[in-house]
Amino acid sequence: MEDERHAVNHATLGYLIAKAWFLPQPICEGILRHHDASVFDAGDEISPQALTLISIAHLAEHLNDAQAVTGNHAKWDGVHGQVLEHLGLMDSEYENLREEIAELMV
């Protein structure tokens, strides 16, 4: 919708601001591609640091949505395996984290 209305989106604007502020390239790349699920595809040339930032963002958004918003997991369902693998989290560790976050958000 942002692209249609304004011919630009928040990811691109965030990337341009981060570049103008001379933030490290992995941060800029993470901002630009934080909605791009293809970053988890084999052969994608994204930096490991940017992929870590994107993975953390996906995990945080999922944990927040599960507790505070709608519980809608459509995006999470498409990336959860890759996110947990990249972050080195086993399913049991994810469940423990999810429970800890749920307690904090009560």
C-alpha cells in the first residue's frame, strides 16, 4: 500500500536514512530487507549479520503478535524454521522464550 500511495515504502526510507547516518552496512541491509522472506533462500547474498537482525525482527514481531495483537501467524509460518535455525534455537528453547515473553506481556 505504501508503494502505491507514495511510490516508496518504509523499508526503503529506513534504509536511506540509515545510510545517511552512516550506520554499518549490515544494519542498512537488514532494514531494507526486513520484510523479504527470500533472504532465507539458499544463494541469497545477504550478510550473516543482516540475516541475524532480520531473524530477530521476525521473532520479535511474532512473539508480540501472538500475545498482544491478533495471534495471526501467517508470516511466521513461512519463515519460522529458517529463523530458528539461523538463530540456533531448538524448538524447546523457542517454546521457553515464548513462555517467558508471554509472562512479561501480561
